[in-house]
Amino acid sequence: MSRDKEIDFDYLFSGEEKISFSQAGMIEDLLEKNLNITDTERETITKEYEGYSEEYASKQISYLKEQLPIKDCRDQFKKMCKDGVFKIN
């Protein structure tokens, strides 16, 4: 084994699965489509997503999907109700 390749022993002993190829592709795709996140969030995710565990990557994908612009007016209305836009007080 060459010294260029280091073995990640923490990963081997932790039992956590690293991000899968398909999850990495989904994160990249969602970052391209998503206009509702800040540039700082985008840069942070871009730099760090390859080191995510599968579980954290799933959470991040869910977050990015929630931040996508809503195109259907019914879905927009539901989100506005959920966010409390129409509450009086």
C-alpha cells in the first residue's frame, strides 16, 4: 500500500455508511436548481457533502427539496398556511 492512500479508520470502526453516489448526484442537482438558499449555505454544502454519512445526506436532501421553489399555486397556498402567513395575531 502506498503512503498516498490513507485509510480512514474512523469510518471503518464507526459503522456509518458514507454518502452514496446517487445521494451525491441528488445533492449536486438540487444545489443547481435551488434558488432559495444563501450562497454561504451552497458553498458549505458543496465543500462538505462528500464527507457526509448516508443518514446526514438524506437529511440534507430533504432540506434542499423543501427549499425548492414551488410552482403549483395550491402547493404555494398550503406552504403559506403552514408557515402561518394567514394567522391573525
